[in-house]
Amino acid sequence: MAVMCTSLNILNARVPGGDERVDLVVRDGKITAVGPSVARPDTDETIDATGLWVIPGLVDCHTHFTQWSKTLGRLDLIDAKSAAEAMAMLRAHLDARRAAGTLDPDAFVVGMRFRHSLWADDEQPTLAAIDAVTGEQPVALSSADMHCGWVNSAAARRLGVHADAKTGLVGELEWFDAYTKFDKAPGAAEETDRLLREAEKDAAGKGVTSIRDYEMAENIDTWIARFAAGIDGLRVKAGVYPERLEAAIRAGWRTGKPLPGSRGLGEVGAMKLISDGSLNTRSAYCSTPYSGITPVTYGTLSYTPSQIARYMRLATENGFRIACHAIGDEANAIVLDAAELTHARGSIEHAQMLRREDIPRLAALGLEASVQPQHAMDDRDVIGRFWANPAGVPYAFRSLHAAGTRLRLGSDAPVAPLDPWMAISAAVFATESSAREPFQPEQRLPLRVALAASTAVGRGYLRSGDDADFVLLDADPYAMETPESMRAMRSHVAMTFLAGRRTY
């Protein structure tokens, strides 16, 4: 179990965007003074920052942290440009594990992050292809957005799921349920704990001190157990899904309630409701049909509008904020209508396509927009393919900010890597490469706004009274002039502190 430093002085740090020097005084996990000429009391430890830049601890406002942790130990297919390339990567992975003697013929082999929406029509997944590579070894591959799976026949039998006879694909609702079964295999709990510790260290190395976790599991009890086991490298807001909401209410939980044994690091988060699907699986619910898709489809709703409103009302009346996944313009409109009806507070997660008339509604209803700018980079080509004539504005970051909406940035890890610098870069530059033109340059955010939306305190600077969660950088983010250099800020994290305790 980690122990926090009771008292700490940080001297000679700089504020990003300038050369002003400040000192910080930390007592019992809180910043008690910050400024250029504060009194320097005797402390347990003093660190001379020698001009390093100091910012508040970074937050990822949308993660599936267990699944992200497991990508550290699973086959990553993000670079596959076709089904054939994915199968070549899978074959090499299986061969390497056989040679190393680590391939249990009865255990699932799990892969992550294939993006078949970007593959040519004649390079799509097939059941025959995956069966030919895997035989009777159960293999299950998750799409990049986690909204569908590609499984072989052996895995389909073991999971009890329906895999399309031609493609081997499993639809999102069935896949969501099937995915949790991998965690129940022998030895899975111990391996998960190891990977969680690795993932916390990796996050701290990027300056992350806090996450909102929307894992599709019994999140509250899980995080209580993790804190008890010393997995305590991050602040965590643990979300609750609708199917577990009534049980959580009966147990006395509500948003913001501390998790026992977390020493102030864990609390109950929002109720997470998934209203529709995703763009890449053509299941995000839209008011206009997807381009080039036969038969015509508008996407799907996961719940009826009345069910969405009922869950929002139940959450709101019992002290829960809401965090509603909505990607298509029609899904966003339905969620906004339900929030208006029930006076719910919280966030719309993704808000990926909004009708122009709906953009001001988030601020008017007191809802945050919890957005993932890296998704725009990943989806810019898919948008042109499937949303050729959208009824709304995709990735309307600047428009939302201009309308007064509070923005919160995240990754949706493992859909995108848990890396706030990647999100900040995408929000500010709207391209991953200086050699490619920005995507919707009119929606770019100023760095000041993107950085504030990526910190746990919602601003780019520290104040007395803040939790002592902060980061020391050996480069000034305001000096970064290209998307490549902003993304590389992850390598300029010198130290990360959580409640005054150094985690990196």
C-alpha cells in the first residue's frame, strides 16, 4: 500500500505559457499555498523544480480501465489494413506463443482494436478466414470501438454466442455480454491485477492522476477490492450501468460517495447509459441513413426513448449524475430531450454528431460534453464514407465551447490509447500529421481550453485548496507548434504527484 508524503515543498516551478516562477506547499494531500513568494515551511521533503513547468494532474474522463489494462498483454490489431493483414498478425502471434510454450490450447486468445470499417469491401472479416488460421484454438477479436467481435467457431461455441455464418462477427449487445466472460477464466484475476498496476504506472508516466471508469462490470465493489489490494495509483470515479443501478441505490450508493478504504482516492461516479451504437459498426442512431449501405439503415437505439428517460429519472431522484453515450444525431437529440424532461445533470459521452439546433442545448441543460478528440482522427475517413450527408455537425468541439458547454476530454480507452497528450493534440491541431490537412479546422480548440478540459480541476493552473495532484514537465506545452510535438509531450513528463505522493 502506497503512503502519501505528509508535507512537501516544490520550489522554482514555472507556469506554462510564461516564465513566472512559483512555489507549491503541500500538506496532507492538499496544496496549501501556491505563488511566486509563498512562505516555505519546514517539510518532510523539498524538491527544487529548477524551472520545470507545473500543471494540474491530468484526467481521462472516459475509460474502460480493465479492458485498457488488458491491451498491454493482448494482440493489438490496430495497424491491420485488411482482414488478411489481421490474420497474418494473428498467425504470427499464435506461432510465437506456441514456440514459447505459452499457448494453452483450451484458453482464449484475445485480440483487440481491428478497424474493419476502414477495410475495402473485399477485405472484410470472414468466419472461414479466422477458422483457417486458428483451428480449434478459441480466438476472439474485439473491434477498435468494442461494439462488435470477430470470433472463430471454437470461441463462438465456448461463449454461446451467434457468430454470423459468413463474417464471424458478433453484434454489439451480445458481444458486450460475451466480453465479460474472459475475466472469469482460471488465473484471469491475478493477471488482471498485474496489468492494472502496469496501466496505472503507464498513466502516471503521462501525467495522469485521475480517471472516470465506465467498465462494463460491477465497478463499485471491484474498485473497493482494488484499493484494498494497493492498486491506488489513480483517483477513480467508478461508473454504474443501468442494469446495476437499482442494486446500487439499495446499497446506499450515489455519485460522489467515497469508496471505503480508498483513502479519498475513489468515489462513485455517474450512471453510464449507452443510448446507441457506434459509427464504425454503422449502429450509431441517426436521422438520415448511412451512405452506401444496403439495406438502408439509420443505426439502432439500445433503449427506447421512454426507457432512457426512466433510467435518467431514477438516477437523478437517487443522487446519481448521468453519463449518456450518444453518437448519432438522433440519439443525441433523444438524450437531450430526456435530460430536459428529468432535470438530469451530468454529461453526454461522445456527442459525436449534433444537429446545429442541439449544440446550445447542452449548456442550457447544464450538461458537460465528454468528448474524445482522437476519435475524430480515427474516424475522419469513415465519416466521409458513411456520413456523406449528415444532418448534424460531427465532432463540434469549438461550437460546443462557443455555446458555453463545459468540455471534458478523454480517450475511451482501449478504443484510443489512454494518453491525454494525444487527445489535446487532436483537439488543438485536428490532424495527426503536419503533412495532412486538419479535419474540420473550424472546430479546433485553443490549447488553453483543451488543457483545462484535460485536467482534474478543469483549469490549466493550480490553486490553494486543490488536491495535491500535479505534474512537472520539462517542456512547455505552449511551445509545441505541431501535432507531432504535442503528442510527444508524453515523453516530457518529469514527475507526477497524486495527493502529494510521487507516482512517477
